[in-house]
Amino acid sequence: MTRITAVYDIESPSGVAHAAAVMAGEQSTGTFVRLAAETDALRERSAARIESIEISGERPEPSLPSRLTGPRYERGRVTVSWPVENIGHSLTTLLSTVAGNLFELAELSAIRLLDIDLPSSFVAACPGPQFGAAGTRRMLGGHVGPVIGTIIKPSVGLDAAGTAALVQTLVDADIDFIKDDELQANGTYCPLADRVKAVTAVLDRHADKTGRRVMYAFNITDEIEQMWRNLELLEAKNATCAVVCINAVGLPGVRAVRDRSTVVIHGHRAGWGLYSRSPDIGVSYVAWQKLWRLAGADHLHVNGLANKFTESDAVVREAALAVQTPFPGDGAPAFTAMPVISSGQTAWQVAPSRALLGNDDFIFCAGGGIMSHPGGPGAGVIALRQAAEAARQGIAVEDFARSHGELKAALEAFRKPSIVV
């Protein structure tokens, strides 16, 4: 029987082995008592199974508030499996199974989902990314090197005309990618329809002049039927990319967009800290990103090196590599996506970002690192382009800057970060 497995880091006042048994029962055939209908044959067919337990330590106090108490709180790594027949090929049921009520069990004083392993048949039944890195490059006219991008700043406050004016400056500077901020969707001051009309006019003129179409990701996040209408609006104007705030719309929302989309889906993970910030509860990005790739996201945010948030460089590295890791198994589609490196990024972080991935299949998205360049946004784009070229040639960014003024100004304007991967 083909099975789905999930790995957890758990803590319990009643012992890891007992807590694991409670988890397996709660998330499959069992409840707090044995049921008459829960026959041995039914359990053999449908019950979750504990595949392994590794004890890692204990502590005298619970990591999280806990109704049950004990003399000690044992910690360990637990692998649980389920027959795929319990779930079918439903992403939503998969999520309810591996990250459902078990997070609330009294026997657990900490629980974090670390990873999920899925059979090839499950992966193949999902839509997956329609474009990924290769498709993004095709839409950019065969672009070579990391995709240099930015976010419209200020995040909100500009009207459609103001947004288009900034876009004009950015395309004139030869940027590859521009996106709406996750906060800018369809507000009354800058309605999506007005923004699409104004911005695509700029993109069309630039493409006619240069033969190169810059990718702009319009934020279409909304209710499902409205997102479908937003897609129609984008497609009518030959737009190529849509931002979807994946945690806001959920797996069915991303899947609904994927099923009707002819544009790249740019998955923004706004709200990610809710799932990730505590080591004692939540979901690791390694597990979480697999669900979004299966649902159809082509791009996925992974934070950035020396970022403005709480994640360490090591966590960012793990996330970026995970997005580019193919799904394993004979016959399983790779379903790789394009990591989006962002958050406090400047010319200093281009080469380290390239080095940690070992390739150029990423979007390097700098907001303030472009907009706050002393020479203006245009010079900010050029500086990042120069930093990427230095990385490609294997030249230290400081050395390359000696003969490239925009890059030199950027390195002087932005503090050199400490990066530890």
C-alpha cells in the first residue's frame, strides 16, 4: 500500500512514544476511546502508522502552554505515515491530515511539522507550476542570469498614473521584473483595472521600442471568482504574471487560479511568520513550499540573506534550495519553482544569493535597494545588474565597483551585511 509520510518534532509530558500514538490515532481511525466500528481490519487498512521515533532530549518545563503536566517534557522526532487511500489526491485533505487537530492535542507541549514525503502518484495528480524558472525566462525573451526585480514602493499610496510613472523609470533602466506589493491589490485609490491599463501601456511601449517585455506581477488576490475575473483582465492586456498571496487565499485559491491561468503565478507568502517563527509549533518551509508548488505556484518567496525579518541565513538557504528541489520518485514530475529572494536586499547580497543556489534561476527582488539608490531607481537597477555580472564573472563586487559607478555608489550607500550560511 502506498503511503504518505510526515516528520514532526514533538514534545510531550506523557512521553514521545505515547504522544506519537495519540497523534496517529487522532489523524486517522481513532479517537480518545476505541470505537466498535474500529475493527482490526479497518485499522490495518486505514490507520496511521508510526514509522520511527528518535528521542532528542527533555526539559523540566513545557515549551508551550499545556493543560497536561508531568515531571519532565520529553522531546523527539517522529515519522508518521498514512495510506494514500485515506486522502486520495486532495491537497486540502492532505493538509488537514498532516497539519490538522494534532496541533491542539493536550499530550503535546510542542509540535512542528518538518517535512512531507509524497508518492509519485499523488504528485502527478496535482497541477504543479505551469511555468517555473524556464517558463519565466521564455516570457522574458530568453533572459540570461538572475532575474533582477523590484517592488513598487511606497507599497500603497500611489495612484495608477503614479505607479505607471515609476514603472517607466524602471523599464528605462532595463529591469527584468516588477511586482505589486502584497498590500496593493484592488483598493479604491489605485483600482486593479486602472493600474493594469496604465502599467501595461508602459510595458507595451517599451516592448515595441526594445523588443523586450518586462514582467509585471499584478496583485490579483481576492475571492476566487474575483480572481478569475482579475485573470481575464490581465490576459486581455497581455500581462504575464499575477501575484497571489498564498496564505490568504489558501490551497484551493491557488489551485483555482492555476486551473484558469495563462500567466505566471507569483506566490507571496505574506503571513508566513505565523507558521514559522516559533521552533516549538508550526510548519517548516521545506514542508510548506511543497504544497504551494503542487497547487501551482511558479514563483515562491523565500526571504533573503541578511534580511530585515527574523530568519537566519541558514534558514533562507534551506528554503531557497527546497523550492528548486525536484519531487523525488519514479514518474513524479519535478515541479520545481523559482525562488524569490527579497527583504532588505541590496547589491551586496547578489553574489552570495547566487552562490548559495549554485545557479541563476532566482528572482532578486530589491525594494529600498533600488528605490533608495543615491542616483535614483534607474541607477539602482543598473547597480544590481552590475553586481550580477560581477558574480557571473567571479569578480569580487568591491573590485568590480571600481570601474562601475552605479555599483560603487550602491555599495557606499548601503551597509555591507554580515552573511552566515
